Amino acid sequence: MKATELRKITAEELHKQMMDLLREQFNLRMQRGSGQLSKPSQMKSVRRDIARIKTVMAELTVKS
């Protein structure tokens, strides 16, 4: 997901996506802890998606 795509989404939808990604990050951490994580690169992509959403949300608060 790109930042340009995220800027077109409403704040409520951004918040919902953030919660989904945080849940996914938690599940990936649990899989890593139990040795069941098949794609370690997925942790990196989820972490970066969370950072992108936080950046766009910060931009929205500054504009308001």
C-alpha cells in the first residue's frame, strides 16, 4: 500500500486499517515466537505499512 493511496482514504478507514495491521503484527510476533513464521519479510512489510499510516494520520492532524 502506497502513501498516495492512503491519502485518499478517510481518517476512520485509516484508523481501521491501523488496527488490522497491529493485530496482524501481533499474530506474526506470536508465530515467530513459536517458530511457525514462514515469511520473515512479512514482519518488515507490516511494520512499514503501520509507519506509512501513522505518517498520513499525522499529516491529517496538521492540516486540520
